[in-house]
Amino acid sequence: MSGRGSNEGVNRSNCSSTTLRKASRRLSLLYDAALAPCGLKTTQRAILAQIRRSEPASVGSLADALVMDSGALAHTLKPLERDGFIVHHINPEDRRQRLIKLTARGRSKLEESDTLWVQAQDAFDLALGKTESAMLRKALQSVLSDELAENFKRSLVNQNGFRTG
């Protein structure tokens, strides 16, 4: 039996999602090791850097920028707040919204991590190759695009009549 819905001939080791998740975990481990001297994990540094770029930031806008679920982000923010790297307060224009800002301690920690992050980035470029690294980032930007997400959803509907959220 072949056709729509058939698993015949599927190469499960060629799954884009699984390969990307594995690569992401590997890269996170490498960057975490590079950032270890400053005490931040890659995810924490990414969040602090995004806050620096967009502060004050709401949890929702921060989650959107980081392509994270708001609940998962709120959970990840707790240790950063506990350690005094961020503060949040109620948005005076919309009391339902919390605005997040870096503290002086958070800004200092982020600056401390900047040099380590640049070293990690340079090491990655050298290990993979500058051209390959640039091509990878370009491809990943395409994966992050809203256009890809819409095309993916449309393809699922066209293939199976499958509806996505």
C-alpha cells in the first residue's frame, strides 16, 4: 500500500526536526561549556541578551522574539530574577502585562559573558568553517521565518487535509 498516509519508504533517520534538535542540544552543550566561567547557560544568556536589545520587554514580546512558549519562558526567568539579573514590574499602561528589565548586576553579568560568547562563536566558525557557518545561519534564519511556518502548515493541509493551530 502506498500513497498518502503511508509510512512505506520513510527514512526516519532523515527527520529534519530530530536532526535539528540533536544539533541544537550538541551546540548548547558546547556553548554552555564555553560560558561556564561566567556561570550562565546558553539559554540564560540568550534571554538576557534579548532583554538588553528590547528592554523593557513584556513576557509575551520576549517569548515571541525567542520563539519560546510564554509559560516556559516564565519558568526560565525565575532563576534570573532570583539571582538579581532581572526585575519585573507592572506595565503602567496595561496592568495585565509585566515588563522585564536588566538590573545593573544582570547587565554586568551579560557583559562578562559577551567575551566568552564571542570566543564560542569564533570557535564554532573555525570548527565548522566560516563559509559553512554562515550558510548554516542563513538556512536557520529561513527555518525561523513566518513564511516557512505558513508554507509548512499549508503543505500539511494540502497533503492530508490536516489542520494545524
